Amino acid sequence: MHDEQTILIIEDEERIRRLLKMYLERDGFETVEASNGEDGVALAVENNYDLVILDLMLPTLDGISVCKEIRKTKSMPILMLTAKGEESDRIEGFEAGADDYVVKPFSPREVVLRVKALLKRSQGSQLPGGNKLSSNVLVFSRLKIDNNAHRVTVNETDITLTPKEYELLYFLASHQDRVFDRETLLKEVWQYEFFGDLRTVDTHIKRLREKLGQVDETVSQMIATVWGIGYKFEVDDE
């Protein structure tokens, strides 16, 4: 069904590993397991997996550190599991390179749906051979988004974004001056319907503004809040 897509599960609780393995394999995925951070990093770096499910609280090496290590060489989607669910943990996870998170206790069915959504999104942006589907380059006065290279520059300075931060920025910038509510952004960028956490959008917007604003505050203001509705990308005429 999934052409034997393989999911790496990095989780120290055997009960949760077994549960995820059962639900994922029932849906046609193959799974590989690691019970601590160091083993998880070794497996992720040495092999090619389609997606990683990563627990935040791990022995030997915590989830944030594992995520950072994986991101040094790999770009596959990372779904983080957290028992805390606090905004600071989510931001730290996203900053380390996680693409999404699920808060414990979770529904295994929801995890499978999130896995499918992330895989659908990551495959949709690639052609065979790793070439990007779109050849679009968006150029604004101080901001350039090269969708061939997935590269963002502000005043010629490279901005390091996680995959979802990039996708969110590109989506908004591709629809200049159009207002999107959080539900629509979850559907378009995360491929979620009905079960997405709206705070995921707010957290990503906050991180995006901070990263862009570190180089040029004017560029961060291009992502505008439309109170009571959502967000839009706007460029003031200069």
C-alpha cells in the first residue's frame, strides 16, 4: 500500500513502541525501533527512513538533541511525541527541525493520520531523482524565496528554516495579500483536517517572524496578523 515505507520509532517506553508498531504495520508501513536517543541517531544517520517518530523525553540523549543531530544530514519528516505540550517545548522542537508534534496521551489513529499527512506533503514537493516540482522563485524587495533550492534569503543573507517554516512562508508568499485562517493553513501546509492543533500555526508564525526579523524587521512584518481571522503576506509599496 505504501511501497513498504519505513518509519523509525525512537521511544523508550516499550508499551508505546508496541502500540505504534501495531497501528503503523496494520496500515502497511514497516517499522524500525530504537529505545534510546543514541541508538536512534545512529539508525537515522546510517539508514534512509521515510519518517521518524521521536519522543521528546529519552534516555542517553533527549529528543531535541536527537532531532538536531538527524537534521545535520537528513531531511525526512520528524514527528515529535511530547508529554508536556507546552509552547516552549513545541518551539524548541520546531527550532531543532521537527515538522510536527503530538501530545501524550495520544490516539494511535491520530498518529497514523499525522504520519500520512507528513509523508504526503514531503512526497508532493519532490519529483523522482529529488528534483523539486516547482521552479518558482519569489522575489520581493528584501526577501527572496527560491523554491528550487528551498532557500530563503533576506538582504542576501541565508535564513535557516525548518521544513514546515519554509512551506508556511512559501505558501503565504505565493498568495500575496490573501488572508488565510488557521484551519486553512493547517489543511494546506500540514494537510490536516479536523484534528489539527491551531496553536501549531501560531508557533510557526512566531518562529518565522523571529528568524526573518533577526536580519530585517521590515521583512518579518510582511507576515501580517489579521485580527480575528488569521494571517496574510503583504508587501508595502516602496
